[in-house]
Amino acid sequence: MTFDTAADEATRPVAPRPTGVRAAERALAPDLARGLMLLFIAMSNTAFHLWNADHGPSGWQPVNGGWLDHTVQFAMIVGLDLRIYPLFAFLFGYGMMQLYLRQTASGTSERKAAALLRKRSLWMIVIGLTHAGLLMAGDIVGYYGLLSLALGWLFLRRGDRALKWWIWISLTVTVAAAAQPVVTAALQGELGSLGDAGADAGSEAYGAGEGSWLTAAGTRMTTAFFLVGMAAPLVLVTGGGFIFLLGFWAARRRILEEPGKHLKLLRGTAIVGIAVGWLGGLPAALAHVGALDVSPDAESDTGALMALRDVTGSAAGLGYVALVALFVHWWTRRQQRQREAGPGPTTGAARPATTAEPTAATATATPTPVATAITAISAVGKRSLSCYLTHSLLFAPILAAWGLGLGEHLTSATMVLFALGVWLVTVAGAYALEIRGKRGPAETLLRRLMYGKRT
């Protein structure tokens, strides 16, 4: 009797090795949303770099400048400030669950998949603290790394029923925590005095006005450790992680991969979410430009208007995600209709209809300027970590007092143009990598740290 050892080796079960996401597997909507999100983050962060400006009671947006500057400030308060980071948190949670589901679908055990994500979160904390020490005090990579570490450990492997219960519990706690001081002050007739307009401006925590890089680095690290060590745990305790959990829930239902199956939900979320978010920011914006007469304390970082902006910010962030998903659905159907109406490759017959869901690799196949722009922006989303870090490489040395100091001479309007220019640089760089089939350098590093070898 003989044995075919080669066949035996071929049929022997092999434990799957965790691998990353292939380009063809990526859905268009999350990447496009991340790419646009980075433009909004760049714009939202502009106020931190206007270190010579006069800041209002909130300590963030400047109060000086001409009518164009005030228009920009108004738009930022209504549409961007405290609205973009919830968008990031949702997409972060969505991406975490996507990665977890892909790993388990490929044969990796749930325990190993969860351990891989914990490893990813830990390395993100390291990357975030390094980023803060070198360039950017308000780093969000380490902050969300800690949140993802805790929420992934607690909820990645929980069932849908438990997940939905905790979403509602966390949302209730968040609203109650934000409303309690406002309601208490209102009942006592002290709503206008809630807050502290005399507190140090929050923008000072970024150290952009420090003439010494070393002194600024100390300020940045203090802020970074506060965000990771105190703000992130406080968010967990007060229920702010519900937006992450919504990302988990949505990813399990493939809402962004298959927007056509969830149109009613997406349309309702876009309309209601954006309306609630913008209306929540409107009083603060009107007060900032002098159209609404309120006390400086009410406008401060702990005042009633800030509480209203904060509690409605997540609604706007979700609305923006839904709007992008609806656009992707419309765009993909348009592309499909064009392909079906066009001649076939050899016979001139109409091409067969397809019901394939939009992916980053297929949804922008037509080489038109709009399709190229969509591909380029989604390329930024695929390389969001690299592009986010690139923002700081271009912002800090040019704008900070310890660098070239250009932030001293810019206004809100010109700073937004600068932010747009920085984002366009990252778009060009990401698109160049996309057409060459290469990942971003930060993504490559994180994958090597996660998987231990080239993937």
C-alpha cells in the first residue's frame, strides 16, 4: 500500500491567516464619505491655527474679520464644528465591524478577529500620541483608538438585540448628560449665566502660538493625554460611544455597501439628521455674528448654546453619511444605465443589466471628469490615515508660530482656502497612489504592525 503524501498535504486543513481588505472588496460609499470627511476636518481645524486672532466666548472660532470671514465662521458653526467628528466616529465603527466580519467570514475565529482589532486599536493609540507630540495636539487617532479598544472589547461579538439595547441606552445617557445642566439652570432662572466666558480659550490647548517647537510639544502632549486619558473615558461613561455602536449595527446590515436596499432609512436620516444638526448649531452661529443677543456665558464652551450644538452634532454627522450613500446609489445606477444603453464590446447589442452593488473598483468605471473626481476622493478615503497625518505635515510647520508663522496673517476665509489647498494636495497624492495600485504609507505601516508580515 502506498500513500500520496502530496495529496494528503493539499487536503489537510490549514488555519486561516488574517489578511487585510482587497481593493476589489471595498464599497464606494464609506471611502467617498471618508474622503469628503477629511476635507471637512481640515476646514474645521482651521480655527486652531489662527493663533493671533481674537477668539469669542466659545474659545474656538475667531470674532474678528470682515463680512466674508463672518460668513465662513457662521457656516462652520452651523455645518462643521462638532458635526464632523461624529461622522468620523460612525465610519470608524462601521469600518471596525466590516473588518471583523471579513475576518470571521474568511475562517478566522471570532476570538482571533477581535484580538486583531484590539491590536489595531493599541497601535492607533501609539500613532496618535506620536502625531500629537510632533505636530497636532487635537489628534483623533489616539482618541478613537482608545474608544475602539473599549467598545470593540465590549460589543464586537455581542448579538444584534444586545447591540440595539446598548445603542438606545447610550443615546439616552448622552442626551440626559447634556440636558441636565441646561434644564437645571433653566428651572432656576439662570440659563443665561450657565457657562464660563472667562475660561481660557480652547484653541490655546493646541500650542500653535508658541514660538518654540519644544514648548509647543509640551502643550500638545498635555492636550493629547487629556483627550486619551480623560476625555475618551468620559465619553464612554456618558454614553457618547453610541455613534460607534450605530456604525457596528449599520455594518452588520451592509447599509453603505447596499444603499439601494435601505433608501427609506437613508433618505429619512439625511433629511432629519441634517435639519436637526443645522438647527442645533444655528443659535450659536447667530450669536457669534451678533444677530442674536445672548450672554457671553451662554456662548462659552460650557454654555447652553454649546450644549445644544454638541447634542445635535451626531444627527448632522449621520445625515452627511446618509447623503453620501444616497449619492453613491444614484451615481451607480446612472453608470449602469449608461453601460446598458451603450453598445456591447463586439456586437453593438445592449449590455445586460447588472444588479451588482457599487464598489470603489467598479462604480466609477466611466472615464469622465466627475468619475475621476469620485475615484480621487474615494482614494483619499482608502488612505484616510495617511491623508489625515499629511494635513498636519502641511498645516503645522507652515502656520504655527514655531514654524513659518503664516497663521498670524490669515483670516477665517483665507484659512479655509488654505485648508482646501491642503486637502487637494492629499487628493492628488492619493489618486497617484490609486492608479499605481499602492496603499498609503501609514496604512502600509499599520497593516504590518497588525498582521506581522506583508499582506
